Amino acid sequence: MNQAAELSCREAARLMSRQQDAALTVAEQEVLKNHLYTCLSCRRFDEQLGFLRRLARRYGEAGPPIADDPA
Amino acid sequence: MADRKNINPPDRIAALFKEVESHRGYLLRFAVAKLRDTGQAEEVVQEALLAALDGVGGFSGQSSLRTWLTSILKFKIIDFQRRVISERAQFAAAPDEDESADPEWMERRYDDTGHWNPRLGEWANPDSALEQRQFFEVFERCLDKLPKAAGRVFFKREVMGVDTGDICKEEDISASNCWVMLHRARLALRDCLDRSWFQGGR
């Protein structure tokens, strides 16, 4: 990465997304951590990415809860 | 639990039929992600559901019904692909016609300095949404709004849990292209769920 330690949300979002699929370099982890420390929106984005993953896995495994539970 | 499993009165079978049918939408999306073609996907899902209903006694209840149906569908897809290759290779997957749909939207998500605009709202207790059927309906509608290729890549990565390396090969795209598509899909889904559910859409 050639940008300065200051990361924009656009770049941070790309890194957070890529982190879902591959390991980031130490330098990338470092700038991302610094950005998240000061940016509430990006911390939310990171959490929401994690939730999207749980949602998608649930969707592919059990699926939604059954409408009228007989129990 | 154990004695319930051994009794198969007709009304239990009927309920199971109805439940099997309720997974059709998911199975169709799964098949579209693999085959790209909606018509072919419908055909193969129909075959899988018929086979499932035929062999419903083979469902042990050890995995979820969805997982069991998906495993049947996977066999049917492989079977179908073999037939397509041998009999009708001329009906190759149709190209994606919507790839150019507004390539700029992601840039508009940020202001001139690259910060979120608008900022991201909080999702209060999102995991409780996983217990609500309507939330999954919203999720499916959001999935269907994605550009086709991005939707397919997202489905393979997040729903099927395929490695990005394998997805790149299947889709014949570069790793960086794959990441761009995944990121677009995640951001679009995030915004769609935000609009349609978490910020008062419910």
C-alpha cells in the first residue's frame, strides 16, 4: 500500500471487505486499525459485514424459522 | 423426539410436503448461482423437489431439511451439466446483460474526501432478525436486486462458502475483480437491508 497512514472510509471499506476473504498485510491491518479507532461508521460497517456473513450462512443452512411453529 | 421420527401419518407427510415447497425460492437462487440461467435452474429445481418428495422417507432429520434438499439439488445440477455438455452445448449460459448498470453508484456512497455520505446507522440487535421469517424475505428481495454477476459471486462466497480462488476459476475472473464484485455486493446488500429493515422499513 502506498497511501499515507491516513485512510479514507472508501479505502477502509475495501480493506474490511477483503478481510472477509483473505488475510491483510501487517501494514494494512495497522492502518485499518487506526482508522477504525476514530471512525464510528466504519466500525458499524465492519460489524454489519460480520452480520451479513452470519445471515448468509444461516440462509444456506437451516434457512428462515418456520412460520407457524407447531410446538 | 425419537418416537415422533418413526411415525409417518399422512398429515405429517402433507406437512413435510408443504415444508419442502417452502425452500423452493432458496433452491432456485442456489441453482441460478451455479447455472446462470433461470429457465435451466427452474427445471433442475423441479427435478430435485420431485426426487426429494419421492425419497422423503430418506430424510433422517439429522441435518436441516434445507441442507438435505441442497445436497439433492447439487447432484441434480451435476447431472444436468453433464447432459447439457453432451446434448445441447449450444445452449451455453446467457451472458450477463446488466453488468454496466450504474457503475458509479458505489462512488456516490462517499463524499469528496472519501468519507461515508450518509454515515452508517446502527443496527440494533441484528441477530434477533435471524429469528424472523419476514427478515429472510427482505434478504431475498435484496439479493435479487444485485447485478447478476455480483449476486452470483456473493451467493457462492457467503451462502455456499466457496473460497474466492475457486470462485475466480469458475467465473473466469481475476482475484481483484472478484473482490471488487464481492465488495459491491456486500455494500449494496448492507444498504438494502438498512433501508428495508433496520431503519424503520419493517
